[in-house]
Amino acid sequence: MALARRVAAVIPLVGAVTTAAALTGAAFLTVAHAGCDEAGRFVRTGESIEFVGGCVNGADLPAAPTAEAENVDRFGGSKKP
């Protein structure tokens, strides 16, 4: 009976470790097959750090939406009537 309790207590741990290993493997495969020739690097410029290189260019990203400051409620984010 004691052996059955130990096995029952270990099963969730084994399941969690197996799931973590599978997710880690999936993450590594995703990054390995991303198709990016240059991974990019962080460069210190004065007081800040910039990411240089990589697959994503800032021009490829959509522009952030702009809202008129008069029509936006600061606390709710919705437009005032």
C-alpha cells in the first residue's frame, strides 16, 4: 500500500517534468527554424542599450495608433461622449 502511495505521488511530478521538457524542446525547434540569418545583438550606446540586427526592421512594423488627447478619458481609455 505504501508503494502505491509513493507511485501516485510521483506521477504528477513526472508529468510536469515531461511537459516542461516537451515545451522546452518545442521552443528550441521554433527558434532553430525561424529562418533568420542574423540573430542580432545588443550594443551599448552611451547610457542606453540598443538591439542591432535581427530579422525585424522597425519599418516593417505598423505605426502606433494616435488618439486626440481631448477625446480620451485618462482613466478608462474610452472616448468621452
